[in-house]
Amino acid sequence: MASARTLDDARLLVVSPPETRTGMSPDALEDKATDVTMVSSAAAALEHLESRPVDCLLTAQSLPDAAMTGLDLLEAVRERECDPALPVVLAPVDGDESLASEAIAAGVTAYVPRDGTTDDSIEECQGAIKRALSTGRERRRRRERARRFDAIFEDPETYSWVLETDGTVRRTNEPALEAIDAAASDVRGRPLRDLPWWRCTADGGAAIEDAIERAAAGEVAHRELTRVRADGAGSAERDVSAPSGKFTDSNETHTFEVTVRPVRNESGDIVSLLARATDITERTQLERELRESEVLHRVTLNNMTDTILITDDDGAFTYVCPNVHFIFGYSDDEIHEMGTIDELLGPDLFDRDTLEEEGVLTNIECTTTDRAGREHTLLVNVREVSIQSGTTLYSCRDVTKRKRREEALTALHRTARELLYAETDHEIANSIVDDATDVLDLEASAAYLFDTDENVLRAAATSPGMERIHGPVRDHRATTDTLPGRVFVDGESRFFADVHDAPSLSNRGTDLQSAAYVPLGDHGVFVVGSPEQDAFDDVSRELTDLVAATAEAALDRVERERTLRERDRELERRNRQLTRLNGINEIIRDLDQALVRAETRDEIEHAVCDRLTAADRFSFAWIGQLDADGDRLESHAHGGATEGPAYIDSVSLSLADSSEPAVRTAIERDVTVVPNVVDGLRDEPWRSAALAREYQSAVSVPLSYDEFTYGVLTVYADRPEAFDDMIRAVLAELGETIASAIAAVERKHALVSDARTRLEFEVADDSFVFAQLARRTDCMLSFDGGIRQHENGTSVFATVDGASPETVVTAAEALVGVERAQVVSSGGASGGDDDGLGGAILLDLSRPVLVHRFADHGVVLQGIEATTSSTRVVVDVPRSVDARESADIVSTAFSDVELRSKRTVERTTPRDFRSKLREQLTDRQLEVVQLAYYGGYFESPRENSGEDVADTLDISPAAFYRHVRTVQRTLFDVVFDEIGVPAKASSGVE
């Protein structure tokens, strides 16, 4: 190795220009060194060092390189990674103290100036080289030791600390710091025992302190610590006293092996301590699992039901499993005393040649007798082994209960197959009682079935053995007073070693000893017993439960089939009902089509009657309405049997003295159903008239829409109970549909009719919005019919007289019926002076809106005038709409209404003028011009400027003027078109 070389065989690299090589030539050093390489420049020296290692570098200060001296070369060599500890000797020709200081500061190994070729100069150079080699060798040794120490200290799998002899931390490796999320400065100078690594270990601090004391005394101390995170331990603070690192926050248990060893100097004195902690959790876990496995192996062998026996070639026992008593009742020592396996399992258990050929023989069945003399059936597996002196291994499994269970299950299978064909509960009860002897090997059995009508458990079947041992079996109430009743109520099986110990036993004289009572679900109880005590072992209990479960399943099947038959009958009934419903749906479809096509109320009423009686759906149908006096019904339309009109003429339809279904519906405004006309035949004269025409059932429904009745529809059928709940509901809904269609037709006529009936009402209703506002603000509030609809509701313009609009708006905003209110114009509303009283306001009304409600029935609201003392409402009704019905509509809208006048008015404009104008204007255009109109924009002088109206609408003035000009031009176009004057062609510029 280069570090072990001496001057005699050292590899020297001399850097010096030829003119300054005095004392540095190979000849001058050849008697001391065998390998000297001379180069002239620093670049050549660096190139040589890249390809060939050297033991020492000797360089002059002045070199031919343009910008590099001997010290520069030294710095370049120190920066090289291949050998930063290479000894370097600086030998300047003309040195001084300044250069010497600079060389020492740069890290030169030796400094020796040359002043000639004297022997002293050459010896000084050789001595410097020798010292440099020695120094370099020592540096390399220390660096190697440091490198090895760092490799050990920074092991990522180990926590390491360098300690002072008193246990304070001098240095900590990164894994240990990361474990507690700390920095080196957090733990440096602190006692190791007090730091968080040992906080969650039992007596961890004391153990660490003891190990440190022993290491300081010269021993290597080992400790094993287990760290478990305590509840609530750990913190998110950065302070090292409560770190939040994974070491302290982990919920896992870790075991650490801690070693503290002394560190000595060259004199043998202890100068520091090295502590290391290694996670040995996995190793500890493996050791613990190994110990547990050994314990588990012993416990398994002692408690498993299979018995293991090992013999030699002669059949003598070499190993007997400790659990041998489970099967044979003998201890392992007693088995050994038997001598051979033949004494236990019998001779000729298997063929030796076959075992040698196959190596293992499985499921050999044999019979043996235990110590108590009981016979057991065993399944034996035999295999060749080589365990100590044993050669044959026997694995014995007791299958006595399994054999018995298989035989019983075979008998139970026959019983289950019989139960598949049983059709009644009693057949099932007799079957399980008859087969209980074969399945359970018990002679006494009985079956109780639950009578749901009387809540009694009735003895449905009893075996001869039960009659002989127990006596007659009687019925029991389904209560907890008797054993069968308690088991049935609790739903839990009861097994008795001696039934006389049961407190609920009703027959204390019974000869039964062992008995089992098992519930059959909700169907009853199964009882089985024996005159012997303790007759029920695990197999008997299991088989008894299986017999009961099989019987319960059969009883469930019979009940399910019975339920299915009843359900089939119900489905047949519902199918018939659905057939009728389909017929009704067909009627509804026909009626819907007819209602859509109908243009008048008369067409609607006749279409309904015709459709209901078409194809023999119903016998007769008619629609009636109250006469002008409201005292009796009048027929408006009818359909069906030819005797129908005669029936109407023959019965009284007076509201005062008749109980005919149509009259009752007109009075009560609710559906009237007569399931059978025969009921009360002599009490109500109309029934005889109906029966004479074969009307056997009837239904009458009101034609109501929006709390207003347009009459009644009455339908008659030629069979009793023809109108069930479903058909009644359909016809009731049909009544609403018909009323809605009538209202729609009347609305249509209201739009296109020229002639109208104008009705004026006096309204006394304190809840009416206009009346409330007039009374609260002491003014007159009028509305001339102008409305504006938008997606959130309806807005109306109202004129205020006698109060400031601001006052009315403030009062309106306090009403629930008003969503929003704003002032449109102020002053001059009444045509007087601009005194601040009067003006126009805009009200956004909450739903439902009175205007819409009237319009739904063809009634047009023309105006409202409300004062502090009275309110006047004016409506127009088309000639096609009954004025009396319209008055009723208004009456239902207010709590107190009086009709004050009724007159006929004619429209002064063509009927399509309004619709044409409305079609050509957008909602926004109409909104703008209405607000301008009511805001006084068109007055002279103007009450509000265009800018004021635009500001109210929250639009720009330009947009306002554009909308106004568009509406004006559209109005003139429609007017000129109506009077036959050609309109001016639009230039396209608004």
C-alpha cells in the first residue's frame, strides 16, 4: 500500500523547470529513492497524477505555467478526490518567511528552501520527503479509521450517539435525530438518559444511566428496552423535550438492544463513549412466536380428538399421544403396558406389503372397545415413518357419532321425501311422529299444532310409545304455564335429562325421564322422549333439531301454498278490477280527446255523457246545473239508455225535498255513491224509478274547479257495486277535468267575444290588499286593469289620490300580499296642483293573484276603486259565460260581496286589435312604456323625464328611448292596418 512505503521505494513526482532542478534531480535522490519522475510544469504534474499514483509530490514555487505556482499546484492537488491526503513538499529556490507562512496556511506537508547543491541542502530535501511520507501515512491511517467509524456511526438501521464520559451527548447520527424529529443542536450537550428516546420505555432512563456508568468504568454494557407509546404521549411541538417524530408518536411496540462501549485513545485512556441502539423487534417477535408455537404444539397434541400412535416394526409402541384417553379411555402408560398395537386395534388391520408399496393407507375402518366397554368405530390412517426407533404411524379418528348420524340422516331423508308430498298440517304431524323412532331411536313422540283461531296448541299426532309411557296427550294454551306453551312462546328448544325437574311439567305422574321440546316455528311444538335418563347426547340433540327443522320447512311449504292459492284468488279479483279500470282509462282517453276538440260548453257536456255510456260502459249519464233561482237541478246534457230522460222527468230534483244522488252532490259538493239502489227502496222514491229502468247502482260527482262548481255529473250502472273505490276516484278526478275544460272554453270566449256583461260589486273584505292600503293611508286607490306578468309574479299599476305615493308604498311593503312596491310618479295625479298628494305606484303582488283567478273562469277584471269606507270591483263577463256563475266566482274570492249593477257593454275596437299589438311587443317593451305612461312621461309638461324613468327601470336612457320609439311605431302600424291606411315602410333604424 502507498501509505506503508519508505523513502527507499517511494514513488516521487518532482515538479520543477530544468533550470531550477538543483538538488531535486533523480541523480541527487537515486541513492535514496528508486522511482523518481520529473516533470516541468503543473499541467504535466496533474496529468501524471490522473494516470499514475505517487507517494509524494516535490514541487518548486516558480513554474513555467503562465498562471500557476507551486502553491497553486498544491491547491489543485488538494481538491482532487483520488488522494486529498497526498504529501506535498514545497522546495522554492529563493524562499522567505512570507512564502513559508503562505505555504503552511495552504496545507503544505513540508517546506524546504533550496539555496544550492550542498550536501546539507540535499539532505534537508531528503529529510523533508521522509517526514512528508510519514505524515501522509499517518493522515491516511486516521482518515481510514474515521471513514470506518463514520460507516458504522451513520448506519441507517442503527441509532448511534457519541457521548462524553459523563453521558452527555456529543454527536448523534441522522436516524436517531429523525426518529424524534430533532436537530443535532437540540440534543447536543444534554444527558442521554433524559432525552425522548427512552421516554416510553419502562425505567429506560435508569437503564441507560447504569449502562453509561459501566462503560465509563471500562465495560461494554448491553441493555434491552421495550418502547410502547403511552396514551396521550407525544406532542406536535418542535421542542426536543416533547418531539413529534415517529419514534414517540408510533403506536407500535418496539424492542431495542442498546450497547454502550468505551472509546480509548492511544494511551488507553477512556476519552468518550459510543452508544448504539438497534431495533430487534422482529427478532424478538420471531423468538416469541417460536416459543408460542412450541406451547401450541403441546396444547394441540394434548387436546385434539385424533390420536397419534407410533410403533416399531414389531408393533411395539414407541410413542403414544397424550390425548389417547379421549377415544380409548386409557392413559398413555396403560397403552404402553398393552405391548403392541394389535392389542388395541386388533390384528390384521392392514396389509404390510401394500403399505410398503404405497407408503400410506387412509380411511381404514375398524371397531374397537374402550376401557368402559363402549364400542367405537374408528377411521385409521397408516403411514411409514422414521422417527427415532418408530417406523409406523397410526392416526386414529373416532367416527362413532358420525356413523350414527349418517344412519339417522338416511332415515331423515326418507321422512323429508315423504313430507314433500304432504298436503295438510296433520299429514306432516303424523309423518314425523311415525318416523321419529327410526330417526332418533326414541319410542315416545308427539306433535302439537297451533290453532290460530283459539290460540291453543292441539295434539295433532301421538306415537303408541308416548301413549304407553306418558298417557294421553292433551291440548295446551299458548302460555308459559306449561312446557309446550313455554317452548312455543319463547321459540327455544328445551332438552331435559329428567323432565320431572322442569317446573312447568303438567303431568307429574309421567314415566318419561329424558324429554325434548322443540318449536316448529309458528306452527306448533315437537315432543320426543324416553323412559331413560340422559338419553340425549350431542348427536341426539342435533338430530332432534333436524327433524323439527324438516317438519317446520314442510309446514312452511304447506302454509305458503295455501297462501298462494288465496293470493291467486285475490289476483283473479284484482284482474277483474283492472279490467274495469282499463275500461275507465279508455273512457278517460276518449274524454280527453273530446275535451280538447270541444269549442263550447255544450259540446263538452254532451261529449262526456256520450263517452261514458258508449259501448255499454254505463247505462245512463247526465249533467245537471242549478236553475236561475238555485232551487233545483236542470238537465243540460245526457247520454245512454233511451229511458234516461224519462227517469229525469219522473224524479224530483228539488234541493229542498229530494235525496236523488245528483241533488245530494249539488247540496254537499262532494261525491255521492249508491252501491245498491235496492237498499232503502221504500224510504226514497227515486230508487223505485231507477230500478224500473234497471239502474242498480249510481255515483254523482261535482264538476268543480278552483272552488267553483259548474254542475254535477251523475252516472248509473245496471249492476250493484259497479263503482268501487278506484272507479270513484277516477270519476272524481274526471269531474275536476271537465270543470277545468269548461273554464278554459269560457276563458277563450272571453278573449274573442265583443259583447260583454259588466258587473259591479261592492266588496267589504278587510283582507283585500287595495282595501287595506286605502284604509291605512286614508286615500283613494284605483286600478284600471293594467297588469304586467313576469316569471316571479304579477305587477299592477295603481293610481293614488289623497295621499303621497311614498306613504302608500311604505304601507304596501308591510303587507304579506305585496312582494315589492315602488313610486312611479308623484303629484298631480288628480289633476290638481302639484301638492305632493296623488300619483302612481307599481305593486308586485304575491301569489295567488286575483286577476289570474278570475281569468281562469273567463272573467276579466276591469277596475278596482278602494276608499277608506268602501271598495268597488268591476268585471266583464263574455255573453257566452253565465253571468250568475261569474257572480259566484267573485263571491268566492271575497268574504262579503254585493252585486250593485249589471249592464251590457260592446267593444269599440276590432277583436283582434289587442292580440295583434300584444304579439308584436315584448314583455320588456310593454313594461317600459307602461312605466313611462303611469310615470307621467307622456304628460305635458312631463312629470318625469326619460332619464328618470330609465333610472327607475335600471336601464340606460338610450335603451329607454329605443323601447318607446319601437312601441309607438308598432302601435301606429297596428292602428293603420286596422283602419286600412298603409303603414310607412320601416327604414330599419330605431
